[in-house]
Amino acid sequence: MTAHRCDLIVENHGSVFILQPLTARAREWLDLNVDAPGYMHYCGGIACEPRYAGPIVEAMVDEGYEVE
């Protein structure tokens, strides 16, 4: 049995969401598609306002990424 592993974890911290890539392809997608200045990088992920998290996640899901 193979363990299911998603590409991206979305952490809701109230006024900030953390988008944490778990695969190299998710990291590459974020690097190519999200203009995140240095201050938005947090523990290997991207910190963003809730209003931006939804559209980013929707775009990744539309392109076949598994998001949790």
C-alpha cells in the first residue's frame, strides 16, 4: 500500500495563510507563478493574505496538484 502524499499543504493562521509545498513540482510551480518577495517566504513556504491563498490554491488544483 502506497501512502498518499499531497503536493501542497495550506495552513490557516487567521490573518495569514502559509502555503507549504511538499513536492519539488509544487515548489517549482509556486516559484514560477507567485511573485513572492523575500519577506513572504516562511519556513520553506509562502506566507500570504487569505484573499490571495484561494486563487493560488484554485490554480494549482486546476493544474492537477493535490492540495490539503
